Amino acid sequence: MNITVLYGTETGNAEMLAEDVAAHLEGAHEVACTNLSDFAPADFDPGQFYLVICSTYGDGELPASAKPFAEAMEAEMPDLAGVHFAIFGLGDTEYEDTHNFGSRIIAEMLQARGASQIGERVLHDASGGDMADDLAMDWADSVVELAAQQMKEDA
Ligand SMILES: Cc1cc2nc3c(=O)[nH]c(=O)nc-3n(C[C@H](O)[C@H](O)[C@H](O)COP(=O)(O)O)c2cc1C
């Protein structure tokens, strides 16, 4: 499968996790890993499966590297019908009123333009007991399997 791991980050955690997920999937798949700051809405390709990893910053806001992408999505209103994505959020329940809002903003934005979400959005909690890497590898394996079936059915 052709996979693009996209990440939105403020201080680098999502970037490190995205690189680990990409390395985990390489070999069995064709994998690229790209910062959302280097990705434009027009770059979406229905032939790719997108694994999005995004943190939350400020008061429930997108992290800095995802903001230009979100602004471009608003401005360009791309048609993302046929695009499949899965999403993993990095956040912290210390911010209880805005836990993982960043990944929710991106998921809702993609769905509003017609993209199909594969699997549930995973919400990591930096104050919880789970390592993000452990959750993310299991998540990546399961959504890649689901996407393979779904993309075959939708083709
Ligand atoms: C100043 C600051 C604000 C944050 N705001 C939120 C928030 O509103 N909601 C949330 O779930 N996590 C919040 N977090 C937690 C981050 O999302 C978490 O630390 C994440 O791992 C950062 O990933 P990054 O380095 O890729 O940006 C915040 C962290 C900091 C330092």
C-alpha cells in the first residue's frame, strides 16, 4: 500500500512518533513521512492512505506546524472524496476541557470535505500510563489492515 504519514507538531513529539510509525510500516509498504507544514490540500491523492498524527497546543488549538495547512483547507475547500485517512491525537488530560482538540479539528476538517476516516481517532494522554509509541504501532497496524479492505471495496 502507498502510505503517507502526516504530522502536526509544536515541540516535536508528533514528528518523532510519525517517524517511528513510518519506520514500522516501511518494508511492507511504500511510506512517506511529511510535516503538515509542507503539505497542501491539493497534494491529497486517493491512491495514498494517510495516517495523520497531530498534537494540541495553546488552549485547544492546532500545533504550529498544522496551522498553515488548516488555513489552506479553509481557503481552498478541496474536494477530498475518495481520500482515506486515520488519525492519532497527542494530548494531555491536564488540559481537561480541550483534551485532544487538535486531532479533532483535523478529523472534522477532512471529513467535512468528503474524506473517509478509517477506524476510531486514538487520543493519547501524556498524563496517562500508555506510551504513545505502543498505542501508535497497534493503531497503525490495525488501520492499515482496515484501509486495505475499504480501499479495495471503494475502488
Ligand atoms: C503550552 C501547552 C499547551 C497544551 N495544550 C493542550 C491542550 O489544550 N489539550 C491537550 O490535549 N494537550 C495540550 N498540550 C499537551 C500536548 O499536546 C502534548 O504535550 C503533546 O505531546 C505535544 O506534542 P508536540 O510536541 O508534537 O506538539 C499542551 C502542552 C503544552 C506544553
